[in-house]
Amino acid sequence: MLLEELNISNTGFESDISNFLSKRDLADKEVISSVSEIIKDVSLRGEEALVEITKKLDNYVIEDFFISEEEINASFARIDKKIISALEFSFQNIIEFHSACRDSLNLESSNSEVTRSFKPIKSVLLYAPGGKASYPSSVLMAAGPAIAVGVKQLFLTTPSIGGHINDLTIAAAKIVGIDKIARLGGAQAIAAFSFGTKTIPKVDKIVGPGNAYVAEAKRQLFGNVGIDSIAGPSEIVILANETSSPEIVAWDLMAQAEHDEDASTILISTSDKITEEIKEIIESELPNLERAEIIKSSMNSNGLIIQIEDLKQSIELINRLAPEHLHLAFDNKQIDTKEIIAGIILEGEDSAVSFSDYVLGPSHILPTNSSARFSSPLSVEDFIVSSSKVILNSERNKDSYNELVENTSIIARAEGLTAHAISAEKRRKD
């Protein structure tokens, strides 16, 4: 059996679901220690350390940290034009979505004018994974909101395994207009752009998914550099009932599991019949897939089927899981999605998660490991800083202005900050 099965009605369910979730919370002490050493080494020895670490981990001796324009153009030329067109189609939708999300605030009262304005972060590094799979789509998804708000300096870094960087990753970088592409991966890349070296710039923020070492490096370096989130393995929760298509659900589960062995796939179902059909389809189709072993490993380790009695039971359960992706695999008229916590909610059979991964517009860089409870998808807000400006004019309304004085004074004196109080009181208008 690929997917562990639980029933919400069983006595031991609470313990079983807690045990399942706790597996994701275990920090790897070896990863923490290794990343700490890499960061320390890069901070002390800079590019010398980068060359040595890359040779050891990626089997490549770096001669130039950045890819030349000739290499970029050569990679681009090798890509099928249909793929280039699809990437351009995706990026256009991403830009349109995020451009529509920009806004500012102006508020006027009887004696004040308050303005909240936004300006883009100056420099950003996009991290693109390059291990078991290449994800040019992540380059588009990370760059889109940054470009939509006007970030001027965009860098990309990606592992160069044996000196090779995936052509698709480079092509995606060219499409979005990345300034420079670095051939660095792992914790050492995060450290390099956090500190800066002779040739590698120090950036203001680092975004994008990566492996456990990348995530840990972002965690340890946060404060020295801004980060989007600490990403964990990809995950999906699919809610199915008796009207759901077993075939559609089965393929959506396998699609998520093929990311890597740590990906989490959870099916919540009200129908035993549908569940059995889904399991049969997976067992039948899995051997034919290129990444069958990865899918099998993922489902064995992090796959779960939860049987529930009715859809109303699902809301509390989903919110506890707070998944990266939630797919409601039916024509929904029973659940208020406003009550649901998830990185992205895809409603209805036609709303495939794969569409959101590539072409719909909202970023597919989403909160994982239940962090949707307090985090949001990558968006324009991740690439801007805001400033507030206040203009007070007592002449507009003296009584209202003196009310500000009086209440400021009261609070300041309550906190023991007498100078604050007097500073306000000196402005009282007769």
C-alpha cells in the first residue's frame, strides 16, 4: 500500500495525525551544523571558499562565477521555440496578475494627511533549484512580482553540477531579464550573496525554493539579508467526494509526488468507493512514469488518505494541515472557502494544480509545512518597502489637533516618557 490510511472516526486518529505531522517538524542537526560551517567559511574566506566548496559538492572548478552573454544566448538557441513561447505565455500572465496587485494609500482627516507609499527593494537574488529537476517556472514565478513593482537589480543563482546548468533555467532567466546568472548552488550561494565578495554583490533579499541546505542557510542568515520564507517540501491536500473523478484525483496526487521523495500528498475523502478507485489507478499507472521511484518513495513516506464522514469535517482538518496546495475536486456548494487556510485553493475539477504551477499568474512559491497559518504566497509585497508620511495642520481644526496633544501626553506620561509628553504639550493651540 503506497498511501497510509486513517479514519477520522477511529479512536486513535488524533494520535496518528499528530505523529504524521510531527515528521515534518524534525530539524536535521547534521544539516544545521553543515550549513553553519559553510556560512562561516564563506564569510571568512570569500571566493576561495566558494571555489573549494563547489568543487567538493558539485564536482566543478569555478573559473568565472557568472555565465557569459554568449553562454546565455547559446542556451536560449537550443530550446524548442514552442517551449520558449509557453514560458513567455506564462510570464505574461504572471506580470499581469502581479501588476494588478500594486496599490498605495492616502487618508485625510480634519487636521492631517497620511500617505503610505511603496518603493521597490533595490537588489534581489532569485534562487533556482538545479538538483533532481530543473524548474524554469520558479524563475518566472519569483521574478514576476519583483519586476511588477520595479526591482532594478535581479540576480539569479543556480547549481552548476559538473559545470552544467540547465538550458531551460537560463532561457527563463533571459525571458524575465535577469541581470546576471551565477553558477553557484546550495548554502554557499546563499552565503555569498548575503555577505558579498569581490565579484558577487551583496543583495537586500533572497527568494526562491531550494533543498534543505538552502532553506537552512536562509534561516541562519535572515537578518543579514531579507528572505521570502523557509520553504519545505512541496505538498498537496485533495478533498474528494462521491462526485469526484478518481482518474483526475489519482493523477493530481502523482503529479505532486513526483517533485521529490519528501513531497507530501494527502487525500481527504468522504467516499470509500472513490478512494479505492483512486488507489487502483495509482497502482496501475505508476510503473509507466519516468519518476515512478520518486513518486513511490514520496507516497510511502509522506502520503496519506484520510476518510471522513461528511465535508463539514474537512474544514477543521484542512486548517490544521494548512497545506501549500488545496484542491477541492468537485463542484463546491457546501464549503465556504473563506474559512479555509491554504497557500492556494483550487476549486472544481477543471482547476488543476499543474495550471497554477505554470500559467495562471499567482506565484507558485507558496508557504509550506503548515506555515500558511501565518505566511502568504510570494507576491509584490515581498519586493517592496513602505514609508508613511504625515502632515499635520492645526489650522484645519484646533480642537481636533489639541485632542491629539492631550491623548499623546496621557499615554506618554503613563509610560514614564515625560519628554515625549512635553514635546506634544508644547504644541497645544490656544
